[in-house]
Amino acid sequence: MTVTATPARTGRTTADTTGTAGKRDTGTTGTTRTRRDALRALTRHRGRLIGAGTALALVLGVLFLGAGGWPASLAVDVSGPLERTSDWIIDHRDSHPLFLYFLGHVSNLVVVSVRAVYLVLLAVGWAGVTAAAGFLAWRVAGLRLALTSVAAFAVCGLLGMWVPTMQTLALMVVAVAASVLLGGLLGLAAGLSDRMHRILRPVLDTMQVLPAFAYLLPVVLVFGIGVPAAVLATVVYAAPPMARLTALGLRGADPGVLEAAASLGATRRQRLLTARLPLARKELLLGVNQSIMMALGMAVIASVIGAGGLGDRVYQALASVDVGAALAAGVPIVLLAVVLDRVTAAAGRRIGAAPARRASLARAAALVGLAAVALAGRLTDRLTWPAAWTVDIAGPVNGAVDWMTGHLYSGVPLVGGTADWAGRFTTWVLNPLRDGLQALPWWAVLLAVGALALLIGTWRTATTAVLAMAAIGVLGAWDPALDTLSQVLAAVAVTLLIGVALGVAAARSARLGRALRPVLDVFQTMPQFVYLIPVVALFGVGRAPAVAAAVVYALPAVVRITAQGVRAVDPAALESSRSLGATGRQQLLQVQLPLARPALLLAVNQGVVLVLAVVVIGGLVGGGALGYDAVFGLAQGDLATGLVAGAAIVCLGLMLDRVTQPTRRHDPAGKGA
């Protein structure tokens, strides 16, 4: 009754107002829907629009820009400023306060630390070090890995590489400790602060794609050739994985546990020490594992700037094409990498598991035995590996290489020889690809880079890729960079062809997957430098061996990522396709590979980054291009040439990463694309 008694005028006003608002809402919704439909249409036809725009830009470029390489007028000669900077640093190392009161102390601390660890290792003696490695592996991972560790150190001695192994191990101990400390602090800051995480993420992303050689040049400019430069380059190279995984572990801590700790009155510091860090233990130990592996790889490469140790033996042997001596030093590097990887990985697996019940008496006996072994070596004055217990494999290996040179390099019926394969690959693939890239107009290369980056990324990634490629031209390294790019493209094509096929086969066959796992484990732990040894033995020197080493180095990652992506395909989708009568080949091509597209794109990205790292190092075995310029600059002290090549390598790595890294785009419907 009250509603009926409401005045008519008031009712009409309310109705009119409601109707007007409804019309306004309908109009707004319609406009929003129209815009959303338009954005969806643009997204749907994104590839066609980019293709049409690229074709139009090509026509305009031909009409107005012409052809040819990078114009000399757009290049900047930085050799003069770099030489003046280098001269200033050299002249002021003994007088400027920055060197006297900071960098000089850092350099001295590094030298003292490495020497102290090295003297401790020598004082313990070969028997003590071997026993200590076995005891540590036994406590962490069991008897099998303990025996493996003892055998690995024994082989280092048998090959006559005990002293270089201890030099590398001493450098590794200092570098890993500093990397874990620096990376842990950065990861702690990024894990606790959103602002610091946003600041550090692009920096760590960029550092992760840079080839190892790029880290050598700046530290050489500041610290010169020697151990300090090698250690600090290793620290900078190995710290990012620790920082990323520390931040990941802290930011991924269970919110329920943190909330419970806060509800009990725990302070922020107490929550960090009693909740966040314990919950992130696995990520922290994985970060230590990754830092150790990257530090070992970098410590070997740093032999180019005077790190000494095993890497220096490999470098000197490769410089004289002495494959036997290179292999004698390369085997201990591989064994050291395998032992360090297995021990730290086993320690990570033990976290959170029930503690094993080992008798304290057995532990005490093992410690007593360890001390007795070290003391016996000390008292008998046999601290270094006895020379009578060494085996020379350089002679037999070089003999085998000579036999291969005479019988397998060329003239093999039907298939030809390894030298023939390398020559044909260079003639039919590398040379045409290099000549084709260098014949392209500079603006066409930039346009292709931008279009590729835009197809799988955003305008921001496309702009970054184009600017990185343009910076190479500005530095005057256009032709060498395209030469390096041709080797990268050829190596990536071969890597993907073999890696995707093996990954798919391993995903579809459990037996093949089990057979490949130990092979991939070993290959993935080997430092980059070691891959050059077998390819030089098989193919000699040149660009083809550099490409072959890059393929072998990148292959394990591509196989693993591809297999994981194919295995992760939803079983319901496969069951549905089988119910519709799809064959195995149809399931692979129409279901598994399309659904595994993100993993395949990640495999391409990782393959490109890993291939570039080894192609650059291939300058040591005749790869030429930017790698040769970087090696020449380091070896001859021509820092201008070396730094320009290093900067071009950085830009090339950044461009390749952006072109092959899918970026999450905003979907008009409100979902990620």
C-alpha cells in the first residue's frame, strides 16, 4: 500500500532515471565490447599485420635507403677513447685513491685467499685431500659416490695433473664462496623487497644470456692479467644463479607458515630466520650447485687471463694443437665437475628427508682414519702425487689423432672423412649463410630482427632487440657479428634438428629416456672449454669445429626440455585423440607438439644462448669473427679490440635472447597470451 501511495511524479522520475542509467550503461558496455572485439581481431591477425608492415617497410627501404652493409657514417670509432681509458687506468693503478684504498685491497685479498687455500691443500697432501673428498661424499651421498670421488681424484694424480687440479680447486673454493655470499645477499634483497626484485630481474636476465668471454674483458681492464681478474670474473659470472634461486625460494615460501609465525608475534627478522630461510633450503642449495658448476666452467675459461690450473694446460695445448695434452688436462676437469655436481645435488635431495641412521662409531672411525692418512702423508713427506704413479696419455692420444688424420680425415669410401664433412659444411652451409647475411642491407637485418621479436614478444622486446643489433653497427663490428651470427644459426639448426628428435623419442620411449639420462647428465656438467678438445681431434681447426662443439654443448638442454614438454602434455588430450582414431604420428604432430609449444620455444631460446657461448669460445680453434677478436685482444693486450668485440658479443646475445624468448602479452579478454 505504501508503494501504491507513492506520487506518480516521483515514480516517473525514478523510472526515467533508471532508464537513462540503463541506456548509459548499455552504451558504455557496447563501446567497451566493440573495443575489445577490435583488440581481439588485431591479436588474431597479429602475424598478418606484422608481415604486411614488414613488406611495406622493405619496399620503402629499397626505394629510400638502398643496399649495403652498415654505413660508415653511422659507426663510432671507440678505439681511441678505450685506449685512452686503458692508458689512464694503467698509469693510475699505483696512485689513484680508488685503486689504493679499494680495488687494490680487493685484489690483494683475492690473491691471499687463493694462495692460502692452495697452501692448505698442498699441506694436507694428495692422500689427505683424496680421503677428505671421499669422506665428504660418503657423509652426503653414500658409499657409491664416495668411491667415485676417490677414484676421480686418483685419476687426476695418475694423469700427472695433481698440482694444476689443486690450483683450480683453490681458485674454485674462493670464487664459489664469494659467489654464494654475493648472490645470497642480492637474492635476499630481491626476495624481501618487491622494488629490488623489479630492479634486479632485468639485470640478472641480461647477465644470464651473456657469454662467459664477455665477463673477462672488463675485469682485465681494471685488474690486469692474473688471478684477481680471473676470480672476480668467475664471481660475477657465477653469482646470478644464486641470486635468482635465493629470491625464488624466499618469495615462494608458504604464506600459511609465514602467517602463523606472524600470529605468534615473531618479528620480521625472526620470520626470516625461522620460516623463510628454512622453507627455501632446497632452492638455496640448488643455487649453490649452479654457482659451483658455472664457477668451474668460468675458472677454466679464465685461464686465458692468467687463472692457471687445468684451464691453462688446456689453453696452451689447444694453442699448439696438442690434443693429447689437452685431453690429459680436460679429463680432470670433467671428473671434478661430475663429483661437485653429484655431491651438491645429493645434499639437496637429502633436505627434508629422514636422517639416515649411521653409527657414530663409524663416523668417528672415518674421521680418525682421515686424520691418520693426512698425518702419514705429512710424516713421510709425500704431499704431492708421486711421479712414478703417473701415466702419460698424451703420446697415445696424439698417436690416435695422427692415425685419424691419416685414415679418417679424408678418403673414407662412400661417407668421406671428418675433414671432408667439416669442409663441406663450411662450403655449403657456413659460407653461404655468412655471405647472405653480410650481403643483406643493414636496415633489412634490423627490420627482420624487429619483426621476429614482435611476433613472439611485445613492442618493448622488439625495441630492445633492434637497439642491441644497431649498437653492434655503431661499434663498427657489423661484419664480424654477422659472421658469428651465421655460425650460431647453423649450430642452432643442427641442435634443434637432433635435439627435438631425441627429446620426442625419449618422451615416447621410457627405455630410451633411461638410456639417455646418464649421458645427458655427464654432458651437462662438462665445462664449455672441454668440448673443444674432441672436435679439434676429429675436425682440426676452423669454423666447423666451433659449430660442432656448440652443438654438442647445447644438445643436452634441448633434449631435456623437449622431452619434459612432450611428457607434460595432458593425458586426457591424448586419450581423446586416440578415441577418434588418430595414429601415433597424428597424435605427435597434431596434439603433443602443439600442446608442448611453450617448452619447444624455451628449448629454442636455451639452445641459442648456449650455442652462442661456445661459438664465441670457438675463436680459440679457428672460429674467427667476434670470438677471435676477443681472444686476440686478451692475448695481445689490445683492450680496444677486445672490449669492442666483447660489447658486440653482449649485444648479439641480448638480441638473440629477445628474439627467441616468448613474452607474456596482455589479452583483451583479460587473460595472458
